[in-house]
Amino acid sequence: MKLSDRLDALFWRLYAAAGVFCLAAITVQLEPFLQYMAVCMFFLLAIVPLQAIAALVDFYLDLRADFNPRPS
């Protein structure tokens, strides 16, 4: 399993947890600050996905493998 696959799975778990927290905060009628924080966390995870980080890590590892080939 590649690193990007693991980070992708982690991203979707975090995104689902943030969605559940957001719905719970709005449904339970928590303090307005907690509702605002839950919505911001949900959209922050949507805007800044870990997939971009995974793509950069994969690019770095591929680039490193190109310059440092393993002996056969």
C-alpha cells in the first residue's frame, strides 16, 4: 500500500469525523462558538486535503528513486 493511499484513507476518516462533529454541534444546539468552530473545521479539511501532501511526498520519493537507483 502506497503512502498516498494511506494518507487518502486518513483524510477521509478525518473528513467523516469532522462532518459528524459538525452535524452534532448544530443538532445539539451547542454554544455558537462551538458551532462556528465545527463548521470551520469541516471546511478547512475540505479545502486543505492531505492528498496534496501525499502527492508531494510521492513526487519526492519518485524523484529520489530516479537519482539513487537501487543496484540490481
